Amino acid sequence: MGIHTRVKLGLAIAALAAVLGAGASPLGAQGTGTVRGRVTASGTQAPLAGVQVTVAGTGRRAVTGSTGEYTLSDVPAGARAVRAELLGYATAEERAEVAAGGVATVNFQLGQSAVAIDALVVTGTPGETRQRALGTTVSRLQAVEVVEKAPVTNLSELLNGRVAGVAIINTTGQLGGGNRVRIRGAKSFSLSNEPLVYIDGVRVNNDQATGPANQAFGSRSLSRWNDINPEDIESIEIIKGPAAATLYGTEASAGVIQIITKRGRTGAPRISATLKQGSNWFANPEGRLWTNYFDVGNDGNVESIDIVELEKSRGNAIWQRGHIQEYDVSVGGGSDAARYYVGSTFENSTGVDPDNRLRMWGGRANVTITPSPTWDVNASVAYRTGRTNIGLDAGGGGLTWTTFFARPDRLVNNDPRRGFYSGTPESYIGAFDSWQDLARTTISLTVNHRPFTGLSQRLTLGQDLTREQDTEIQYHDRQWVPFFSFSDRGYKEQRERNVDYATADYAATLQLPVGEGLISSTSVGGQLYRRMTELLYAYGENFPVPGLTSIAATTQNRTNSESAVENVTVGVFAQQQFSWQDRLFLTAALRADDNSAFGEEFDLVRYPKVSAAWVVSEEPFWNFGFVNTLKLRGAYGESGQQPEAFTAIRTFAPVTGPGDVGTVTPQNLGNPKLGPERGKEVEMGFDASLLNERLNVEFTYYNQRTTDAILEREIAPSSGFSGLQFVNAGEIRNRGVELLVRGEPWRTERHGLELALNLSTNDNEVVSLGDITTQNFINAGTYLRHQIGYPVGSWFSRRVVSAELDSRGVARNLMCDDDKGGAVACANAPFIYLGRTTPDFEGGFNSTLRLFGNVEIFGQLDFKTGFSKLDGNLRVRCYFFSECRENWFPREFEPARIAEIQAAGPYGGTLIDRADFLKFRELSLGYQIPGAWAQRFGAGNASIRVAGRNLYTWTKFGGLEPESAFNGGTRGGQHSLWEQNVLPQLQQMVVSLNVSF
């Protein structure tokens, strides 16, 4: 039974919505009144904006404006509990007697809270749920606060080092570049390990490696994460594994990141403007790049070249100082009935590579409408468009390639290359162009309906449409023939890629008292997700005359292709929760999914979940005064990852048969039994606040298993097909701990010190490879293996431990590590483990010092340890181009190192190096301009901040940069960490001015 017949599983959702809507009964029949008041911070008495005020059991809610005031109309008459909630503050609740036609005044003073167990969470739940009811950890990052302090320009920088268990593996310093994201380790051999990304409940494109078709080299990959403007983000919620991702079902086993954008607050229109100006640069290239060697005359006289110093002496700068500029303007406001937020951004920045430029414009509009106390509608639309010019590689790496591998033999006989390996910087800039044009639209609509007390339902519809056009061109220009004679008439390659995500999500919850202090919450719902990817490709070579730039004008090797892939997931779920005295919560859920990529013989997949949470500090027996809050939690849950499109289907490829007649030939055998990978996780931990809310501790232990992991099995030739077949066969384990400690050891009305530390570990292991091999491993790439007992995608190679050098410096008598503490002749040596490609221990530390009420100093350190990289720069320089000092002066080095270099490939011990690092990531100084000064310019308030990023790195890694690597192409696979002619992380300094009216 296929996906189209199974869609009927979701039809019950619509029927349920109709029944629930029909059951609405107006509360106003009892008589209603109004509740109004003001919310301020205890101690300072400053008004608090953005506080959510609700009346328990009625669905009435309001959000405070800039003055801290709120109004709730149509509140049912009687004794009512009114609650005020704001992240970072302790929840307050007051009783109010509401009279029909009367007005009750309820004011709140909120004290700061180290642990917000009553904060509302929307990710991984059927609807808004208080943190206290969750048996899993949902990390929440208050993006507004981070953006105010730190020089972040994209989502990766916003998350990096701030959330325990979320590893952002940076790959390039290029503007627009992508990264890798791993939440609690690698969970799949062959499928994506990237988390899903949602914006306001709608699934969006989260590709980290897009761009021109040739992404194999250099800093070329562009990330769709960069389309999201941090200035528009209110907060981010992250669920990290299957235990919390059950309700997202198939595709969610690698985690879910939900971005919640800003909404308008009640009150007069408030205009905010931010101006950012700054610079980025390649820090200290003279001290980081290499001196290269070569026997220019083949006469034994070895010469050297330091291309950076050489060009500097000529008055040339290889890398420019890039210019960062961004302008953001937003306006928000409204009333209880309608609130709005409209923001726009313009970015026009350049990188250190003169070819790397980014010019983007974007806008967002969010509207919240409350037509009645029982309804509210949230609608949003975002648009981003512009062009990113990419530092060009032309199949070889462009500026980084020609500089990193400069050679002294390029200096003789008036060689126009001036010592650069291939072309000069100006020849690359003049001969080639490479860019991506983008148009992206994201729309969402969420309707919340509370037809009567205890019942709530939510419907979310949305779409994310991405239009990419990737172009690479070499112009017909004879002046560049000395550098690029392989194609002096030029070529053009163009790819159009359209990616559309559609989301339909419905959930309803019925909450009823079933006993004294016992509440039942029953939830049902379902989702439909659709992803359509369309690709058009064209290529042509040789422009007849200069000036022509269209593929239609080329005369040789013209090719084109077209493809379209659709993937659909339909799922339904039911969840039952019981809460006792609002402090003990038990939850059970079950989800059923079908996906269009499942094999025809694979039935529905079902994912269970059970969890428990206990706020033990609210029990009568609790008398540990120094522990203000303690919540214990635990959960078990499952989610999955569907196969790639067409892997389950038997396919045939078109070919030209005898007599030029079209026919087909076997292509992919398929597997009708192929199903999803299945993630299973146990998670347990606690949340605690201590010492009068001055200290917050969150601790989590997790143990995950991926079963039915998809691997490739060789096909018997007798089947009529060749190649490999995808099967559910493997098993992977991830386990570790996560710790977040936040504290405020010093706090007065005008001064304060806030500290935060997050740490996480990850123990990753291949448990089983099924029956696809008679060995205990399968190859995963150059020096890479999936081997039982070791992390997924680990480095393996023979390693030379001793050798002898003869009179010519040639290594002889090579002995290799026998993996038993001894040595064996390398011809008989085993491949040994050289390290994993993702960190096993990471963390971040940040501090905020507030002085005199208007000065703020912020700093962040982050680190990653326990992982290794392949130094491809060393590989090219030493193994292939013979540019290393080891090639020409071997007796200056250890014979084992010389033996590996001279062998040029079989041994990876020299290339693969530990990449542990500690980075001084951010430092900023902010000043809140006094109100009287700001008012002279007509502003309500204003601030200025100076911030630096990537200021210093402590590492023993022997390569250029522990945070640079391929992200796309053949060597940028999800398990590889390969550095070669990639820009390092850039240092930057940014000055920002923020003004509001």
C-alpha cells in the first residue's frame, strides 16, 4: 500500500477539528469582566515587556507592551487565577475576583529566576507546554539577548558554544559559507546527520552545502542557514534526540531546531534601527602559511619561497581586508486585538578574497490577530534575495590553491605566475566568475482555537520556497592564456535548483480534571510534510569571440539535464498525560508514519514515547532551603530517518540501443522491504536552582541507539543488476552527558556579573554492520572506515613507526604499528585507529559584566577536543608537489615521517592530526547611551557596541586552522573532516549602533 492510499490516515484530523469546533460554547453567557495591570521587575521596578499574562482555565491571554501594562477582556466572572510568565524570571500567580462588567486590577513584580521551569515550550509538544511538564530537555536560547551582546551574523554563530550537545563544526571563513551541525553525535552511516529546522512551526530548507556544481575544492559551499536574519529571531528551542522528537516522527532522529521569530508587542509603534560596520581579515598569514621548497634547476640547489612575504615586498596584498556592513530596521506595536512586527535588512559585505562578495536584502512581516478571546491567528512572511559571489576555484582552489602551493620554480624565466602555483590573484579575478543568485520565501499561518475551557487546538500551514541559480564562467580572454591555457576560450556552467517544503500540522488537546489534584491531558494530531526538489543543469565550452557569456553561444561539449524528486511524509499521533498537583507528570505517546521513500512491502512505522517529570522541590517534605527548585526528569522515545529517494525502487536508465533506437538498461535493483532508520533514546536528568536563584544547574544523561541503519550491500550479478543495494542492517550507539551551569554571583541595582558554562560529551560507536560484510568494517572514504567498536567514520590507516634513511635520504626497512604495542613489516601491517572526525568533548564559557547600569562587557571561550582532521595542505605540498622541506632535507626529520611522505599515500599517520582547540570566540564592549542624550536626537534609547570575533586560538594542530574543512563535494562527505586550500576562520571587528524611537 503506497503513500497515496495511506493519506487517508490523516483524514480523521479534519473530522476531529470539525467536531471540536462544533462543540464551542460562548463563555460570555456567564457574564464577563476585565483584568488589567502592570508587570515590573522586583527591586528595580522597571517595566517588563513581553510578559505573557494568562487567566487559568479560560484561554485568555495578553502580552505586556513597553510600559509593562496589559489588558485582558471578556474574562469569565468569578474567582480567577492570573499568571505572569517571562523567560528568565520566576512565574507569578495572583488571585482576582472578576465581576460581570467590572474591572479587576492585578499587578505583578517578577524576580529573576535561574531556572524557568514554567517557561512555555512549543517544540516537540502538541501545543504550548510549560517546561515543568516535560520529561526531556528542551534547550532554549534567548536569541535577542545574544544578538545584543555578540557580533553574530548567522544562525551558526548564534548557536556555537552556547548550547550543550550541539556541535557547530565550522568549515570556512568565506562569506556565506556553511558548517556541519551534529546534535549528540553521528547517528547514520549514509543519511543526513543534520537536524531538522523549523521557523514558527514550518519546516524549512536547512542545506549546509549549496552552490556551483563543482564543490569539491576550496571554500565554495554556501549555507541556507545564512538566509535567516538573527535580528528577526526572538528565541530558539532545540530538542536533541529521539526521546524528545517522537512527535516529529520520520526524519527527526538527528534533532530539531525551532526558530521563533519576533512578534509585535502592544502599545504605540516602536521603531528600532541597527547599523553595523566592521572588517574581517586573514589573521597573520605571514606566520601561518608555509615556506615552500623546490630544486628549480634540477641541480641539487634547493630554493625556497615565502609567497606572502614576497608579494608584500612587491607592494601587493594577496588577501584584502573585507568590509562588513549591515543595516536593519524594524517596527512593532499594536493592540490586544492585533499586533505586528515588520523588519527589513540589507547586507553588503566583502570577504578577504576579492571574489567573495555578498549583497542581500531581506524582509519579514509577522502579524498576530485576536478576533475573540477564543481565537488567535499568527501569520508571517519572510523574503530574502540577492547574490553571493564565491571565491573561485576553477577546479583547483583559486586564490587559496595558487597561494598555499606557491613554488620557487614559478619565479624563473620571466614566468608570469610570479611564484604562485597556477594563476596570479588578478588572473583568477579577471578570468573567472562564480556566484549564486537567491530568492527565498517562507510563509506560515498558525490558528489557535480554544472553543471552551480545557480544549485547545492548533493548525499550522506553511511553505518554504528556495530558488537558487548557481553560475560559474570562464571568459574568452586571451590575456589569461599563460595561466589557463587548458581552456583559453572559456566555458559556462549553470544550475537552477528549486527546493519547496510544505507543512500542514494539526494538534488538539483536551484537559480535564479526573480527581482531586489529578488532571488528564489528551492530545491527538497529525502532520503532512512534502519536499520537492527540481534541478536544471546546463554546460558548454568555447565561446567563439570575447564578450559572449551564454551557454547557447558555446560551440563544444554542450550538455543539459533535468530532474525532480518529491518526498512526502504523513503521520498521526496520540498522547496522554496525567499531572498530579501540578508537580508530577506522566506522559505516553505513539506516532505512526508513512513516507514515499519506504519500500512497497514496508508497512507503517510506529514510534512510542514515555516520560516522567517530578518537581520534587514543591513537595511538602522538601526542606533543603539552599535548593530553591529541583525537577527530576526521564524519558524513552523513538523517531526515525527515511531512506533517500528512489533507493527502494527498481529503476532503469535510458540508453541508445542498436540502430540508434532508445531503450533502457538495469540501473538500481531497489529493495521493496527498505524502511527508515530507527532512533531509540533513553534520557534522564535534573534541573535545579540554588542559593536564592543565583545558580542554575541542568544535567542530562542520554543513551541512543540507531537500529536498522541503512548500508549498501553488493548485488549478485545473476540478478541482472550491478552495483549495490540499500538495506537496513547496521546499528550505532551514542551516549554522553550534558551540563549547563548558569550563575549570577554579583548582582546589585547597577552592577552584576553573569557566568555560564556548558559541557557535553559524546561516546559514539558502531555496534553492528549486519550481514553486509564478512569483515568487521566497511570503507567510508580515503582513510575512513565504519568499524565495529569504533566511532562512525573514523580515521584508519597503516602507520610507520620506524625506518632507516640510506645515503640519498630514501627511507628503507619500514616498520609499522602492529596495533598490539609492537611493530611489524609494513607489508603485513594492519590498519589502525587514528581518531574520530567529531569531538567527544566540547563546551563553552561566557560571562557578562554589567557596570554602572550602562556599561556591559561580554566574552566567550569555546573548545572542542577528541577529534582529528586530515591535513590536505600537507598532502598536496609534500606528497604530490614535493614542496615540503622534508622532500629536500630528509635527514632533518624523523625517518618514520620521511617514509610516509615518500610513500605518498599508503600511510596516513603524518596527515591525520588531532585538531583539539580552545578559541577566544567573542569579546564585546557595550555602552547604553544616557536617555537624556538619546532624546536630543529624538530617540527613546540608544546603545553602541564594539565587538571582536575569532580573536585567538590555542591548538596543537599542525595544519592551518582546526576549524577549516571541506563542506561539500567528494571530500566534504558527512563523515570526512578534510582541510585543503580552505580559508581559515577570519578575525573580525564590528561596531554596531542601536537606536529605537
